[in-house]
Amino acid sequence: MERIDEIDLKILRMLQENARTPFSKIASSVGVSEATVHLRVQKLKKLGVIKSFRAIVDPVKVGKGLTAIVLVRADPVKYKEALKKVASMEDVYEVYDVTGEYYAVLKIRASDRDSLAKIIDKIGEIEGITSTQTMVVLRTIKEEDKIIF
């Protein structure tokens, strides 16, 4: 596997701040040519370090202002298939396989409490899900999708 050096890390930091930063600006800041930045970004994509480029949308402004964390218990025999079904649901944004008394932690975004209730009901109907515990998020203190390195 190719190594990631300090130049790669500088490029990644700038792209995390603003993925639309022109390569010319990155090159100037990092002290390399624009062609080098282009090649480095291609390498980082190929290695899977850069997974994608996307817009980060404010959920409230697109009608998904209610966030809930759902803890899931499952039948160990049916667990993998149940989580695949949960992960395919539109309003389930994150699924974590965890240790402890729960099998998974979900992050759900919904438009309102009724929508959230319907989503939780659908999750409860999935074969292999034995129980859920839901916590509605009152305020988001910190939510970061940027990796610090």
C-alpha cells in the first residue's frame, strides 16, 4: 500500500474544509504544482482515502429537523440480515455495529414525531429485531464529519 505523506495530509485538510477549493489554490498553499495536486487527489481516491465529494446539507432546511438515536437489540442468528434491511431504509442515516447490551446504534432523521414513529415501527417489524430504545435529540452540540489528523 502506498504511503500517505505530509503533502497528502495538507491536501486532505484543505479539501475537508472546502472540497471545491481549486487545485491551483491548494497547490499554492502546499507548495507544489497544480498537476501534483491533481495526481495526489487521484491517488488518494484510488486508495480509498477520499471516499467521495459531496455537499453537506442542513437537515432542518430540507425538512429532516428531528434527529433520533435508536439502540437495537436483535436475534443473533438473524442479526446480519436485519441490519442490512435497516441500513437500506431511507431515513436511517447511520448504522453502527457495537459491543455491549445493544447490537446496533442507528441515527435517524425525520420530519416530525409521527414520521419518526412510523420509521421505528418499520424497524420493529424487521425479522430479527427484538427491541429498540429511542432517544430524541434535543440539541446538537457537535456533529462533525471531518476527520482530524
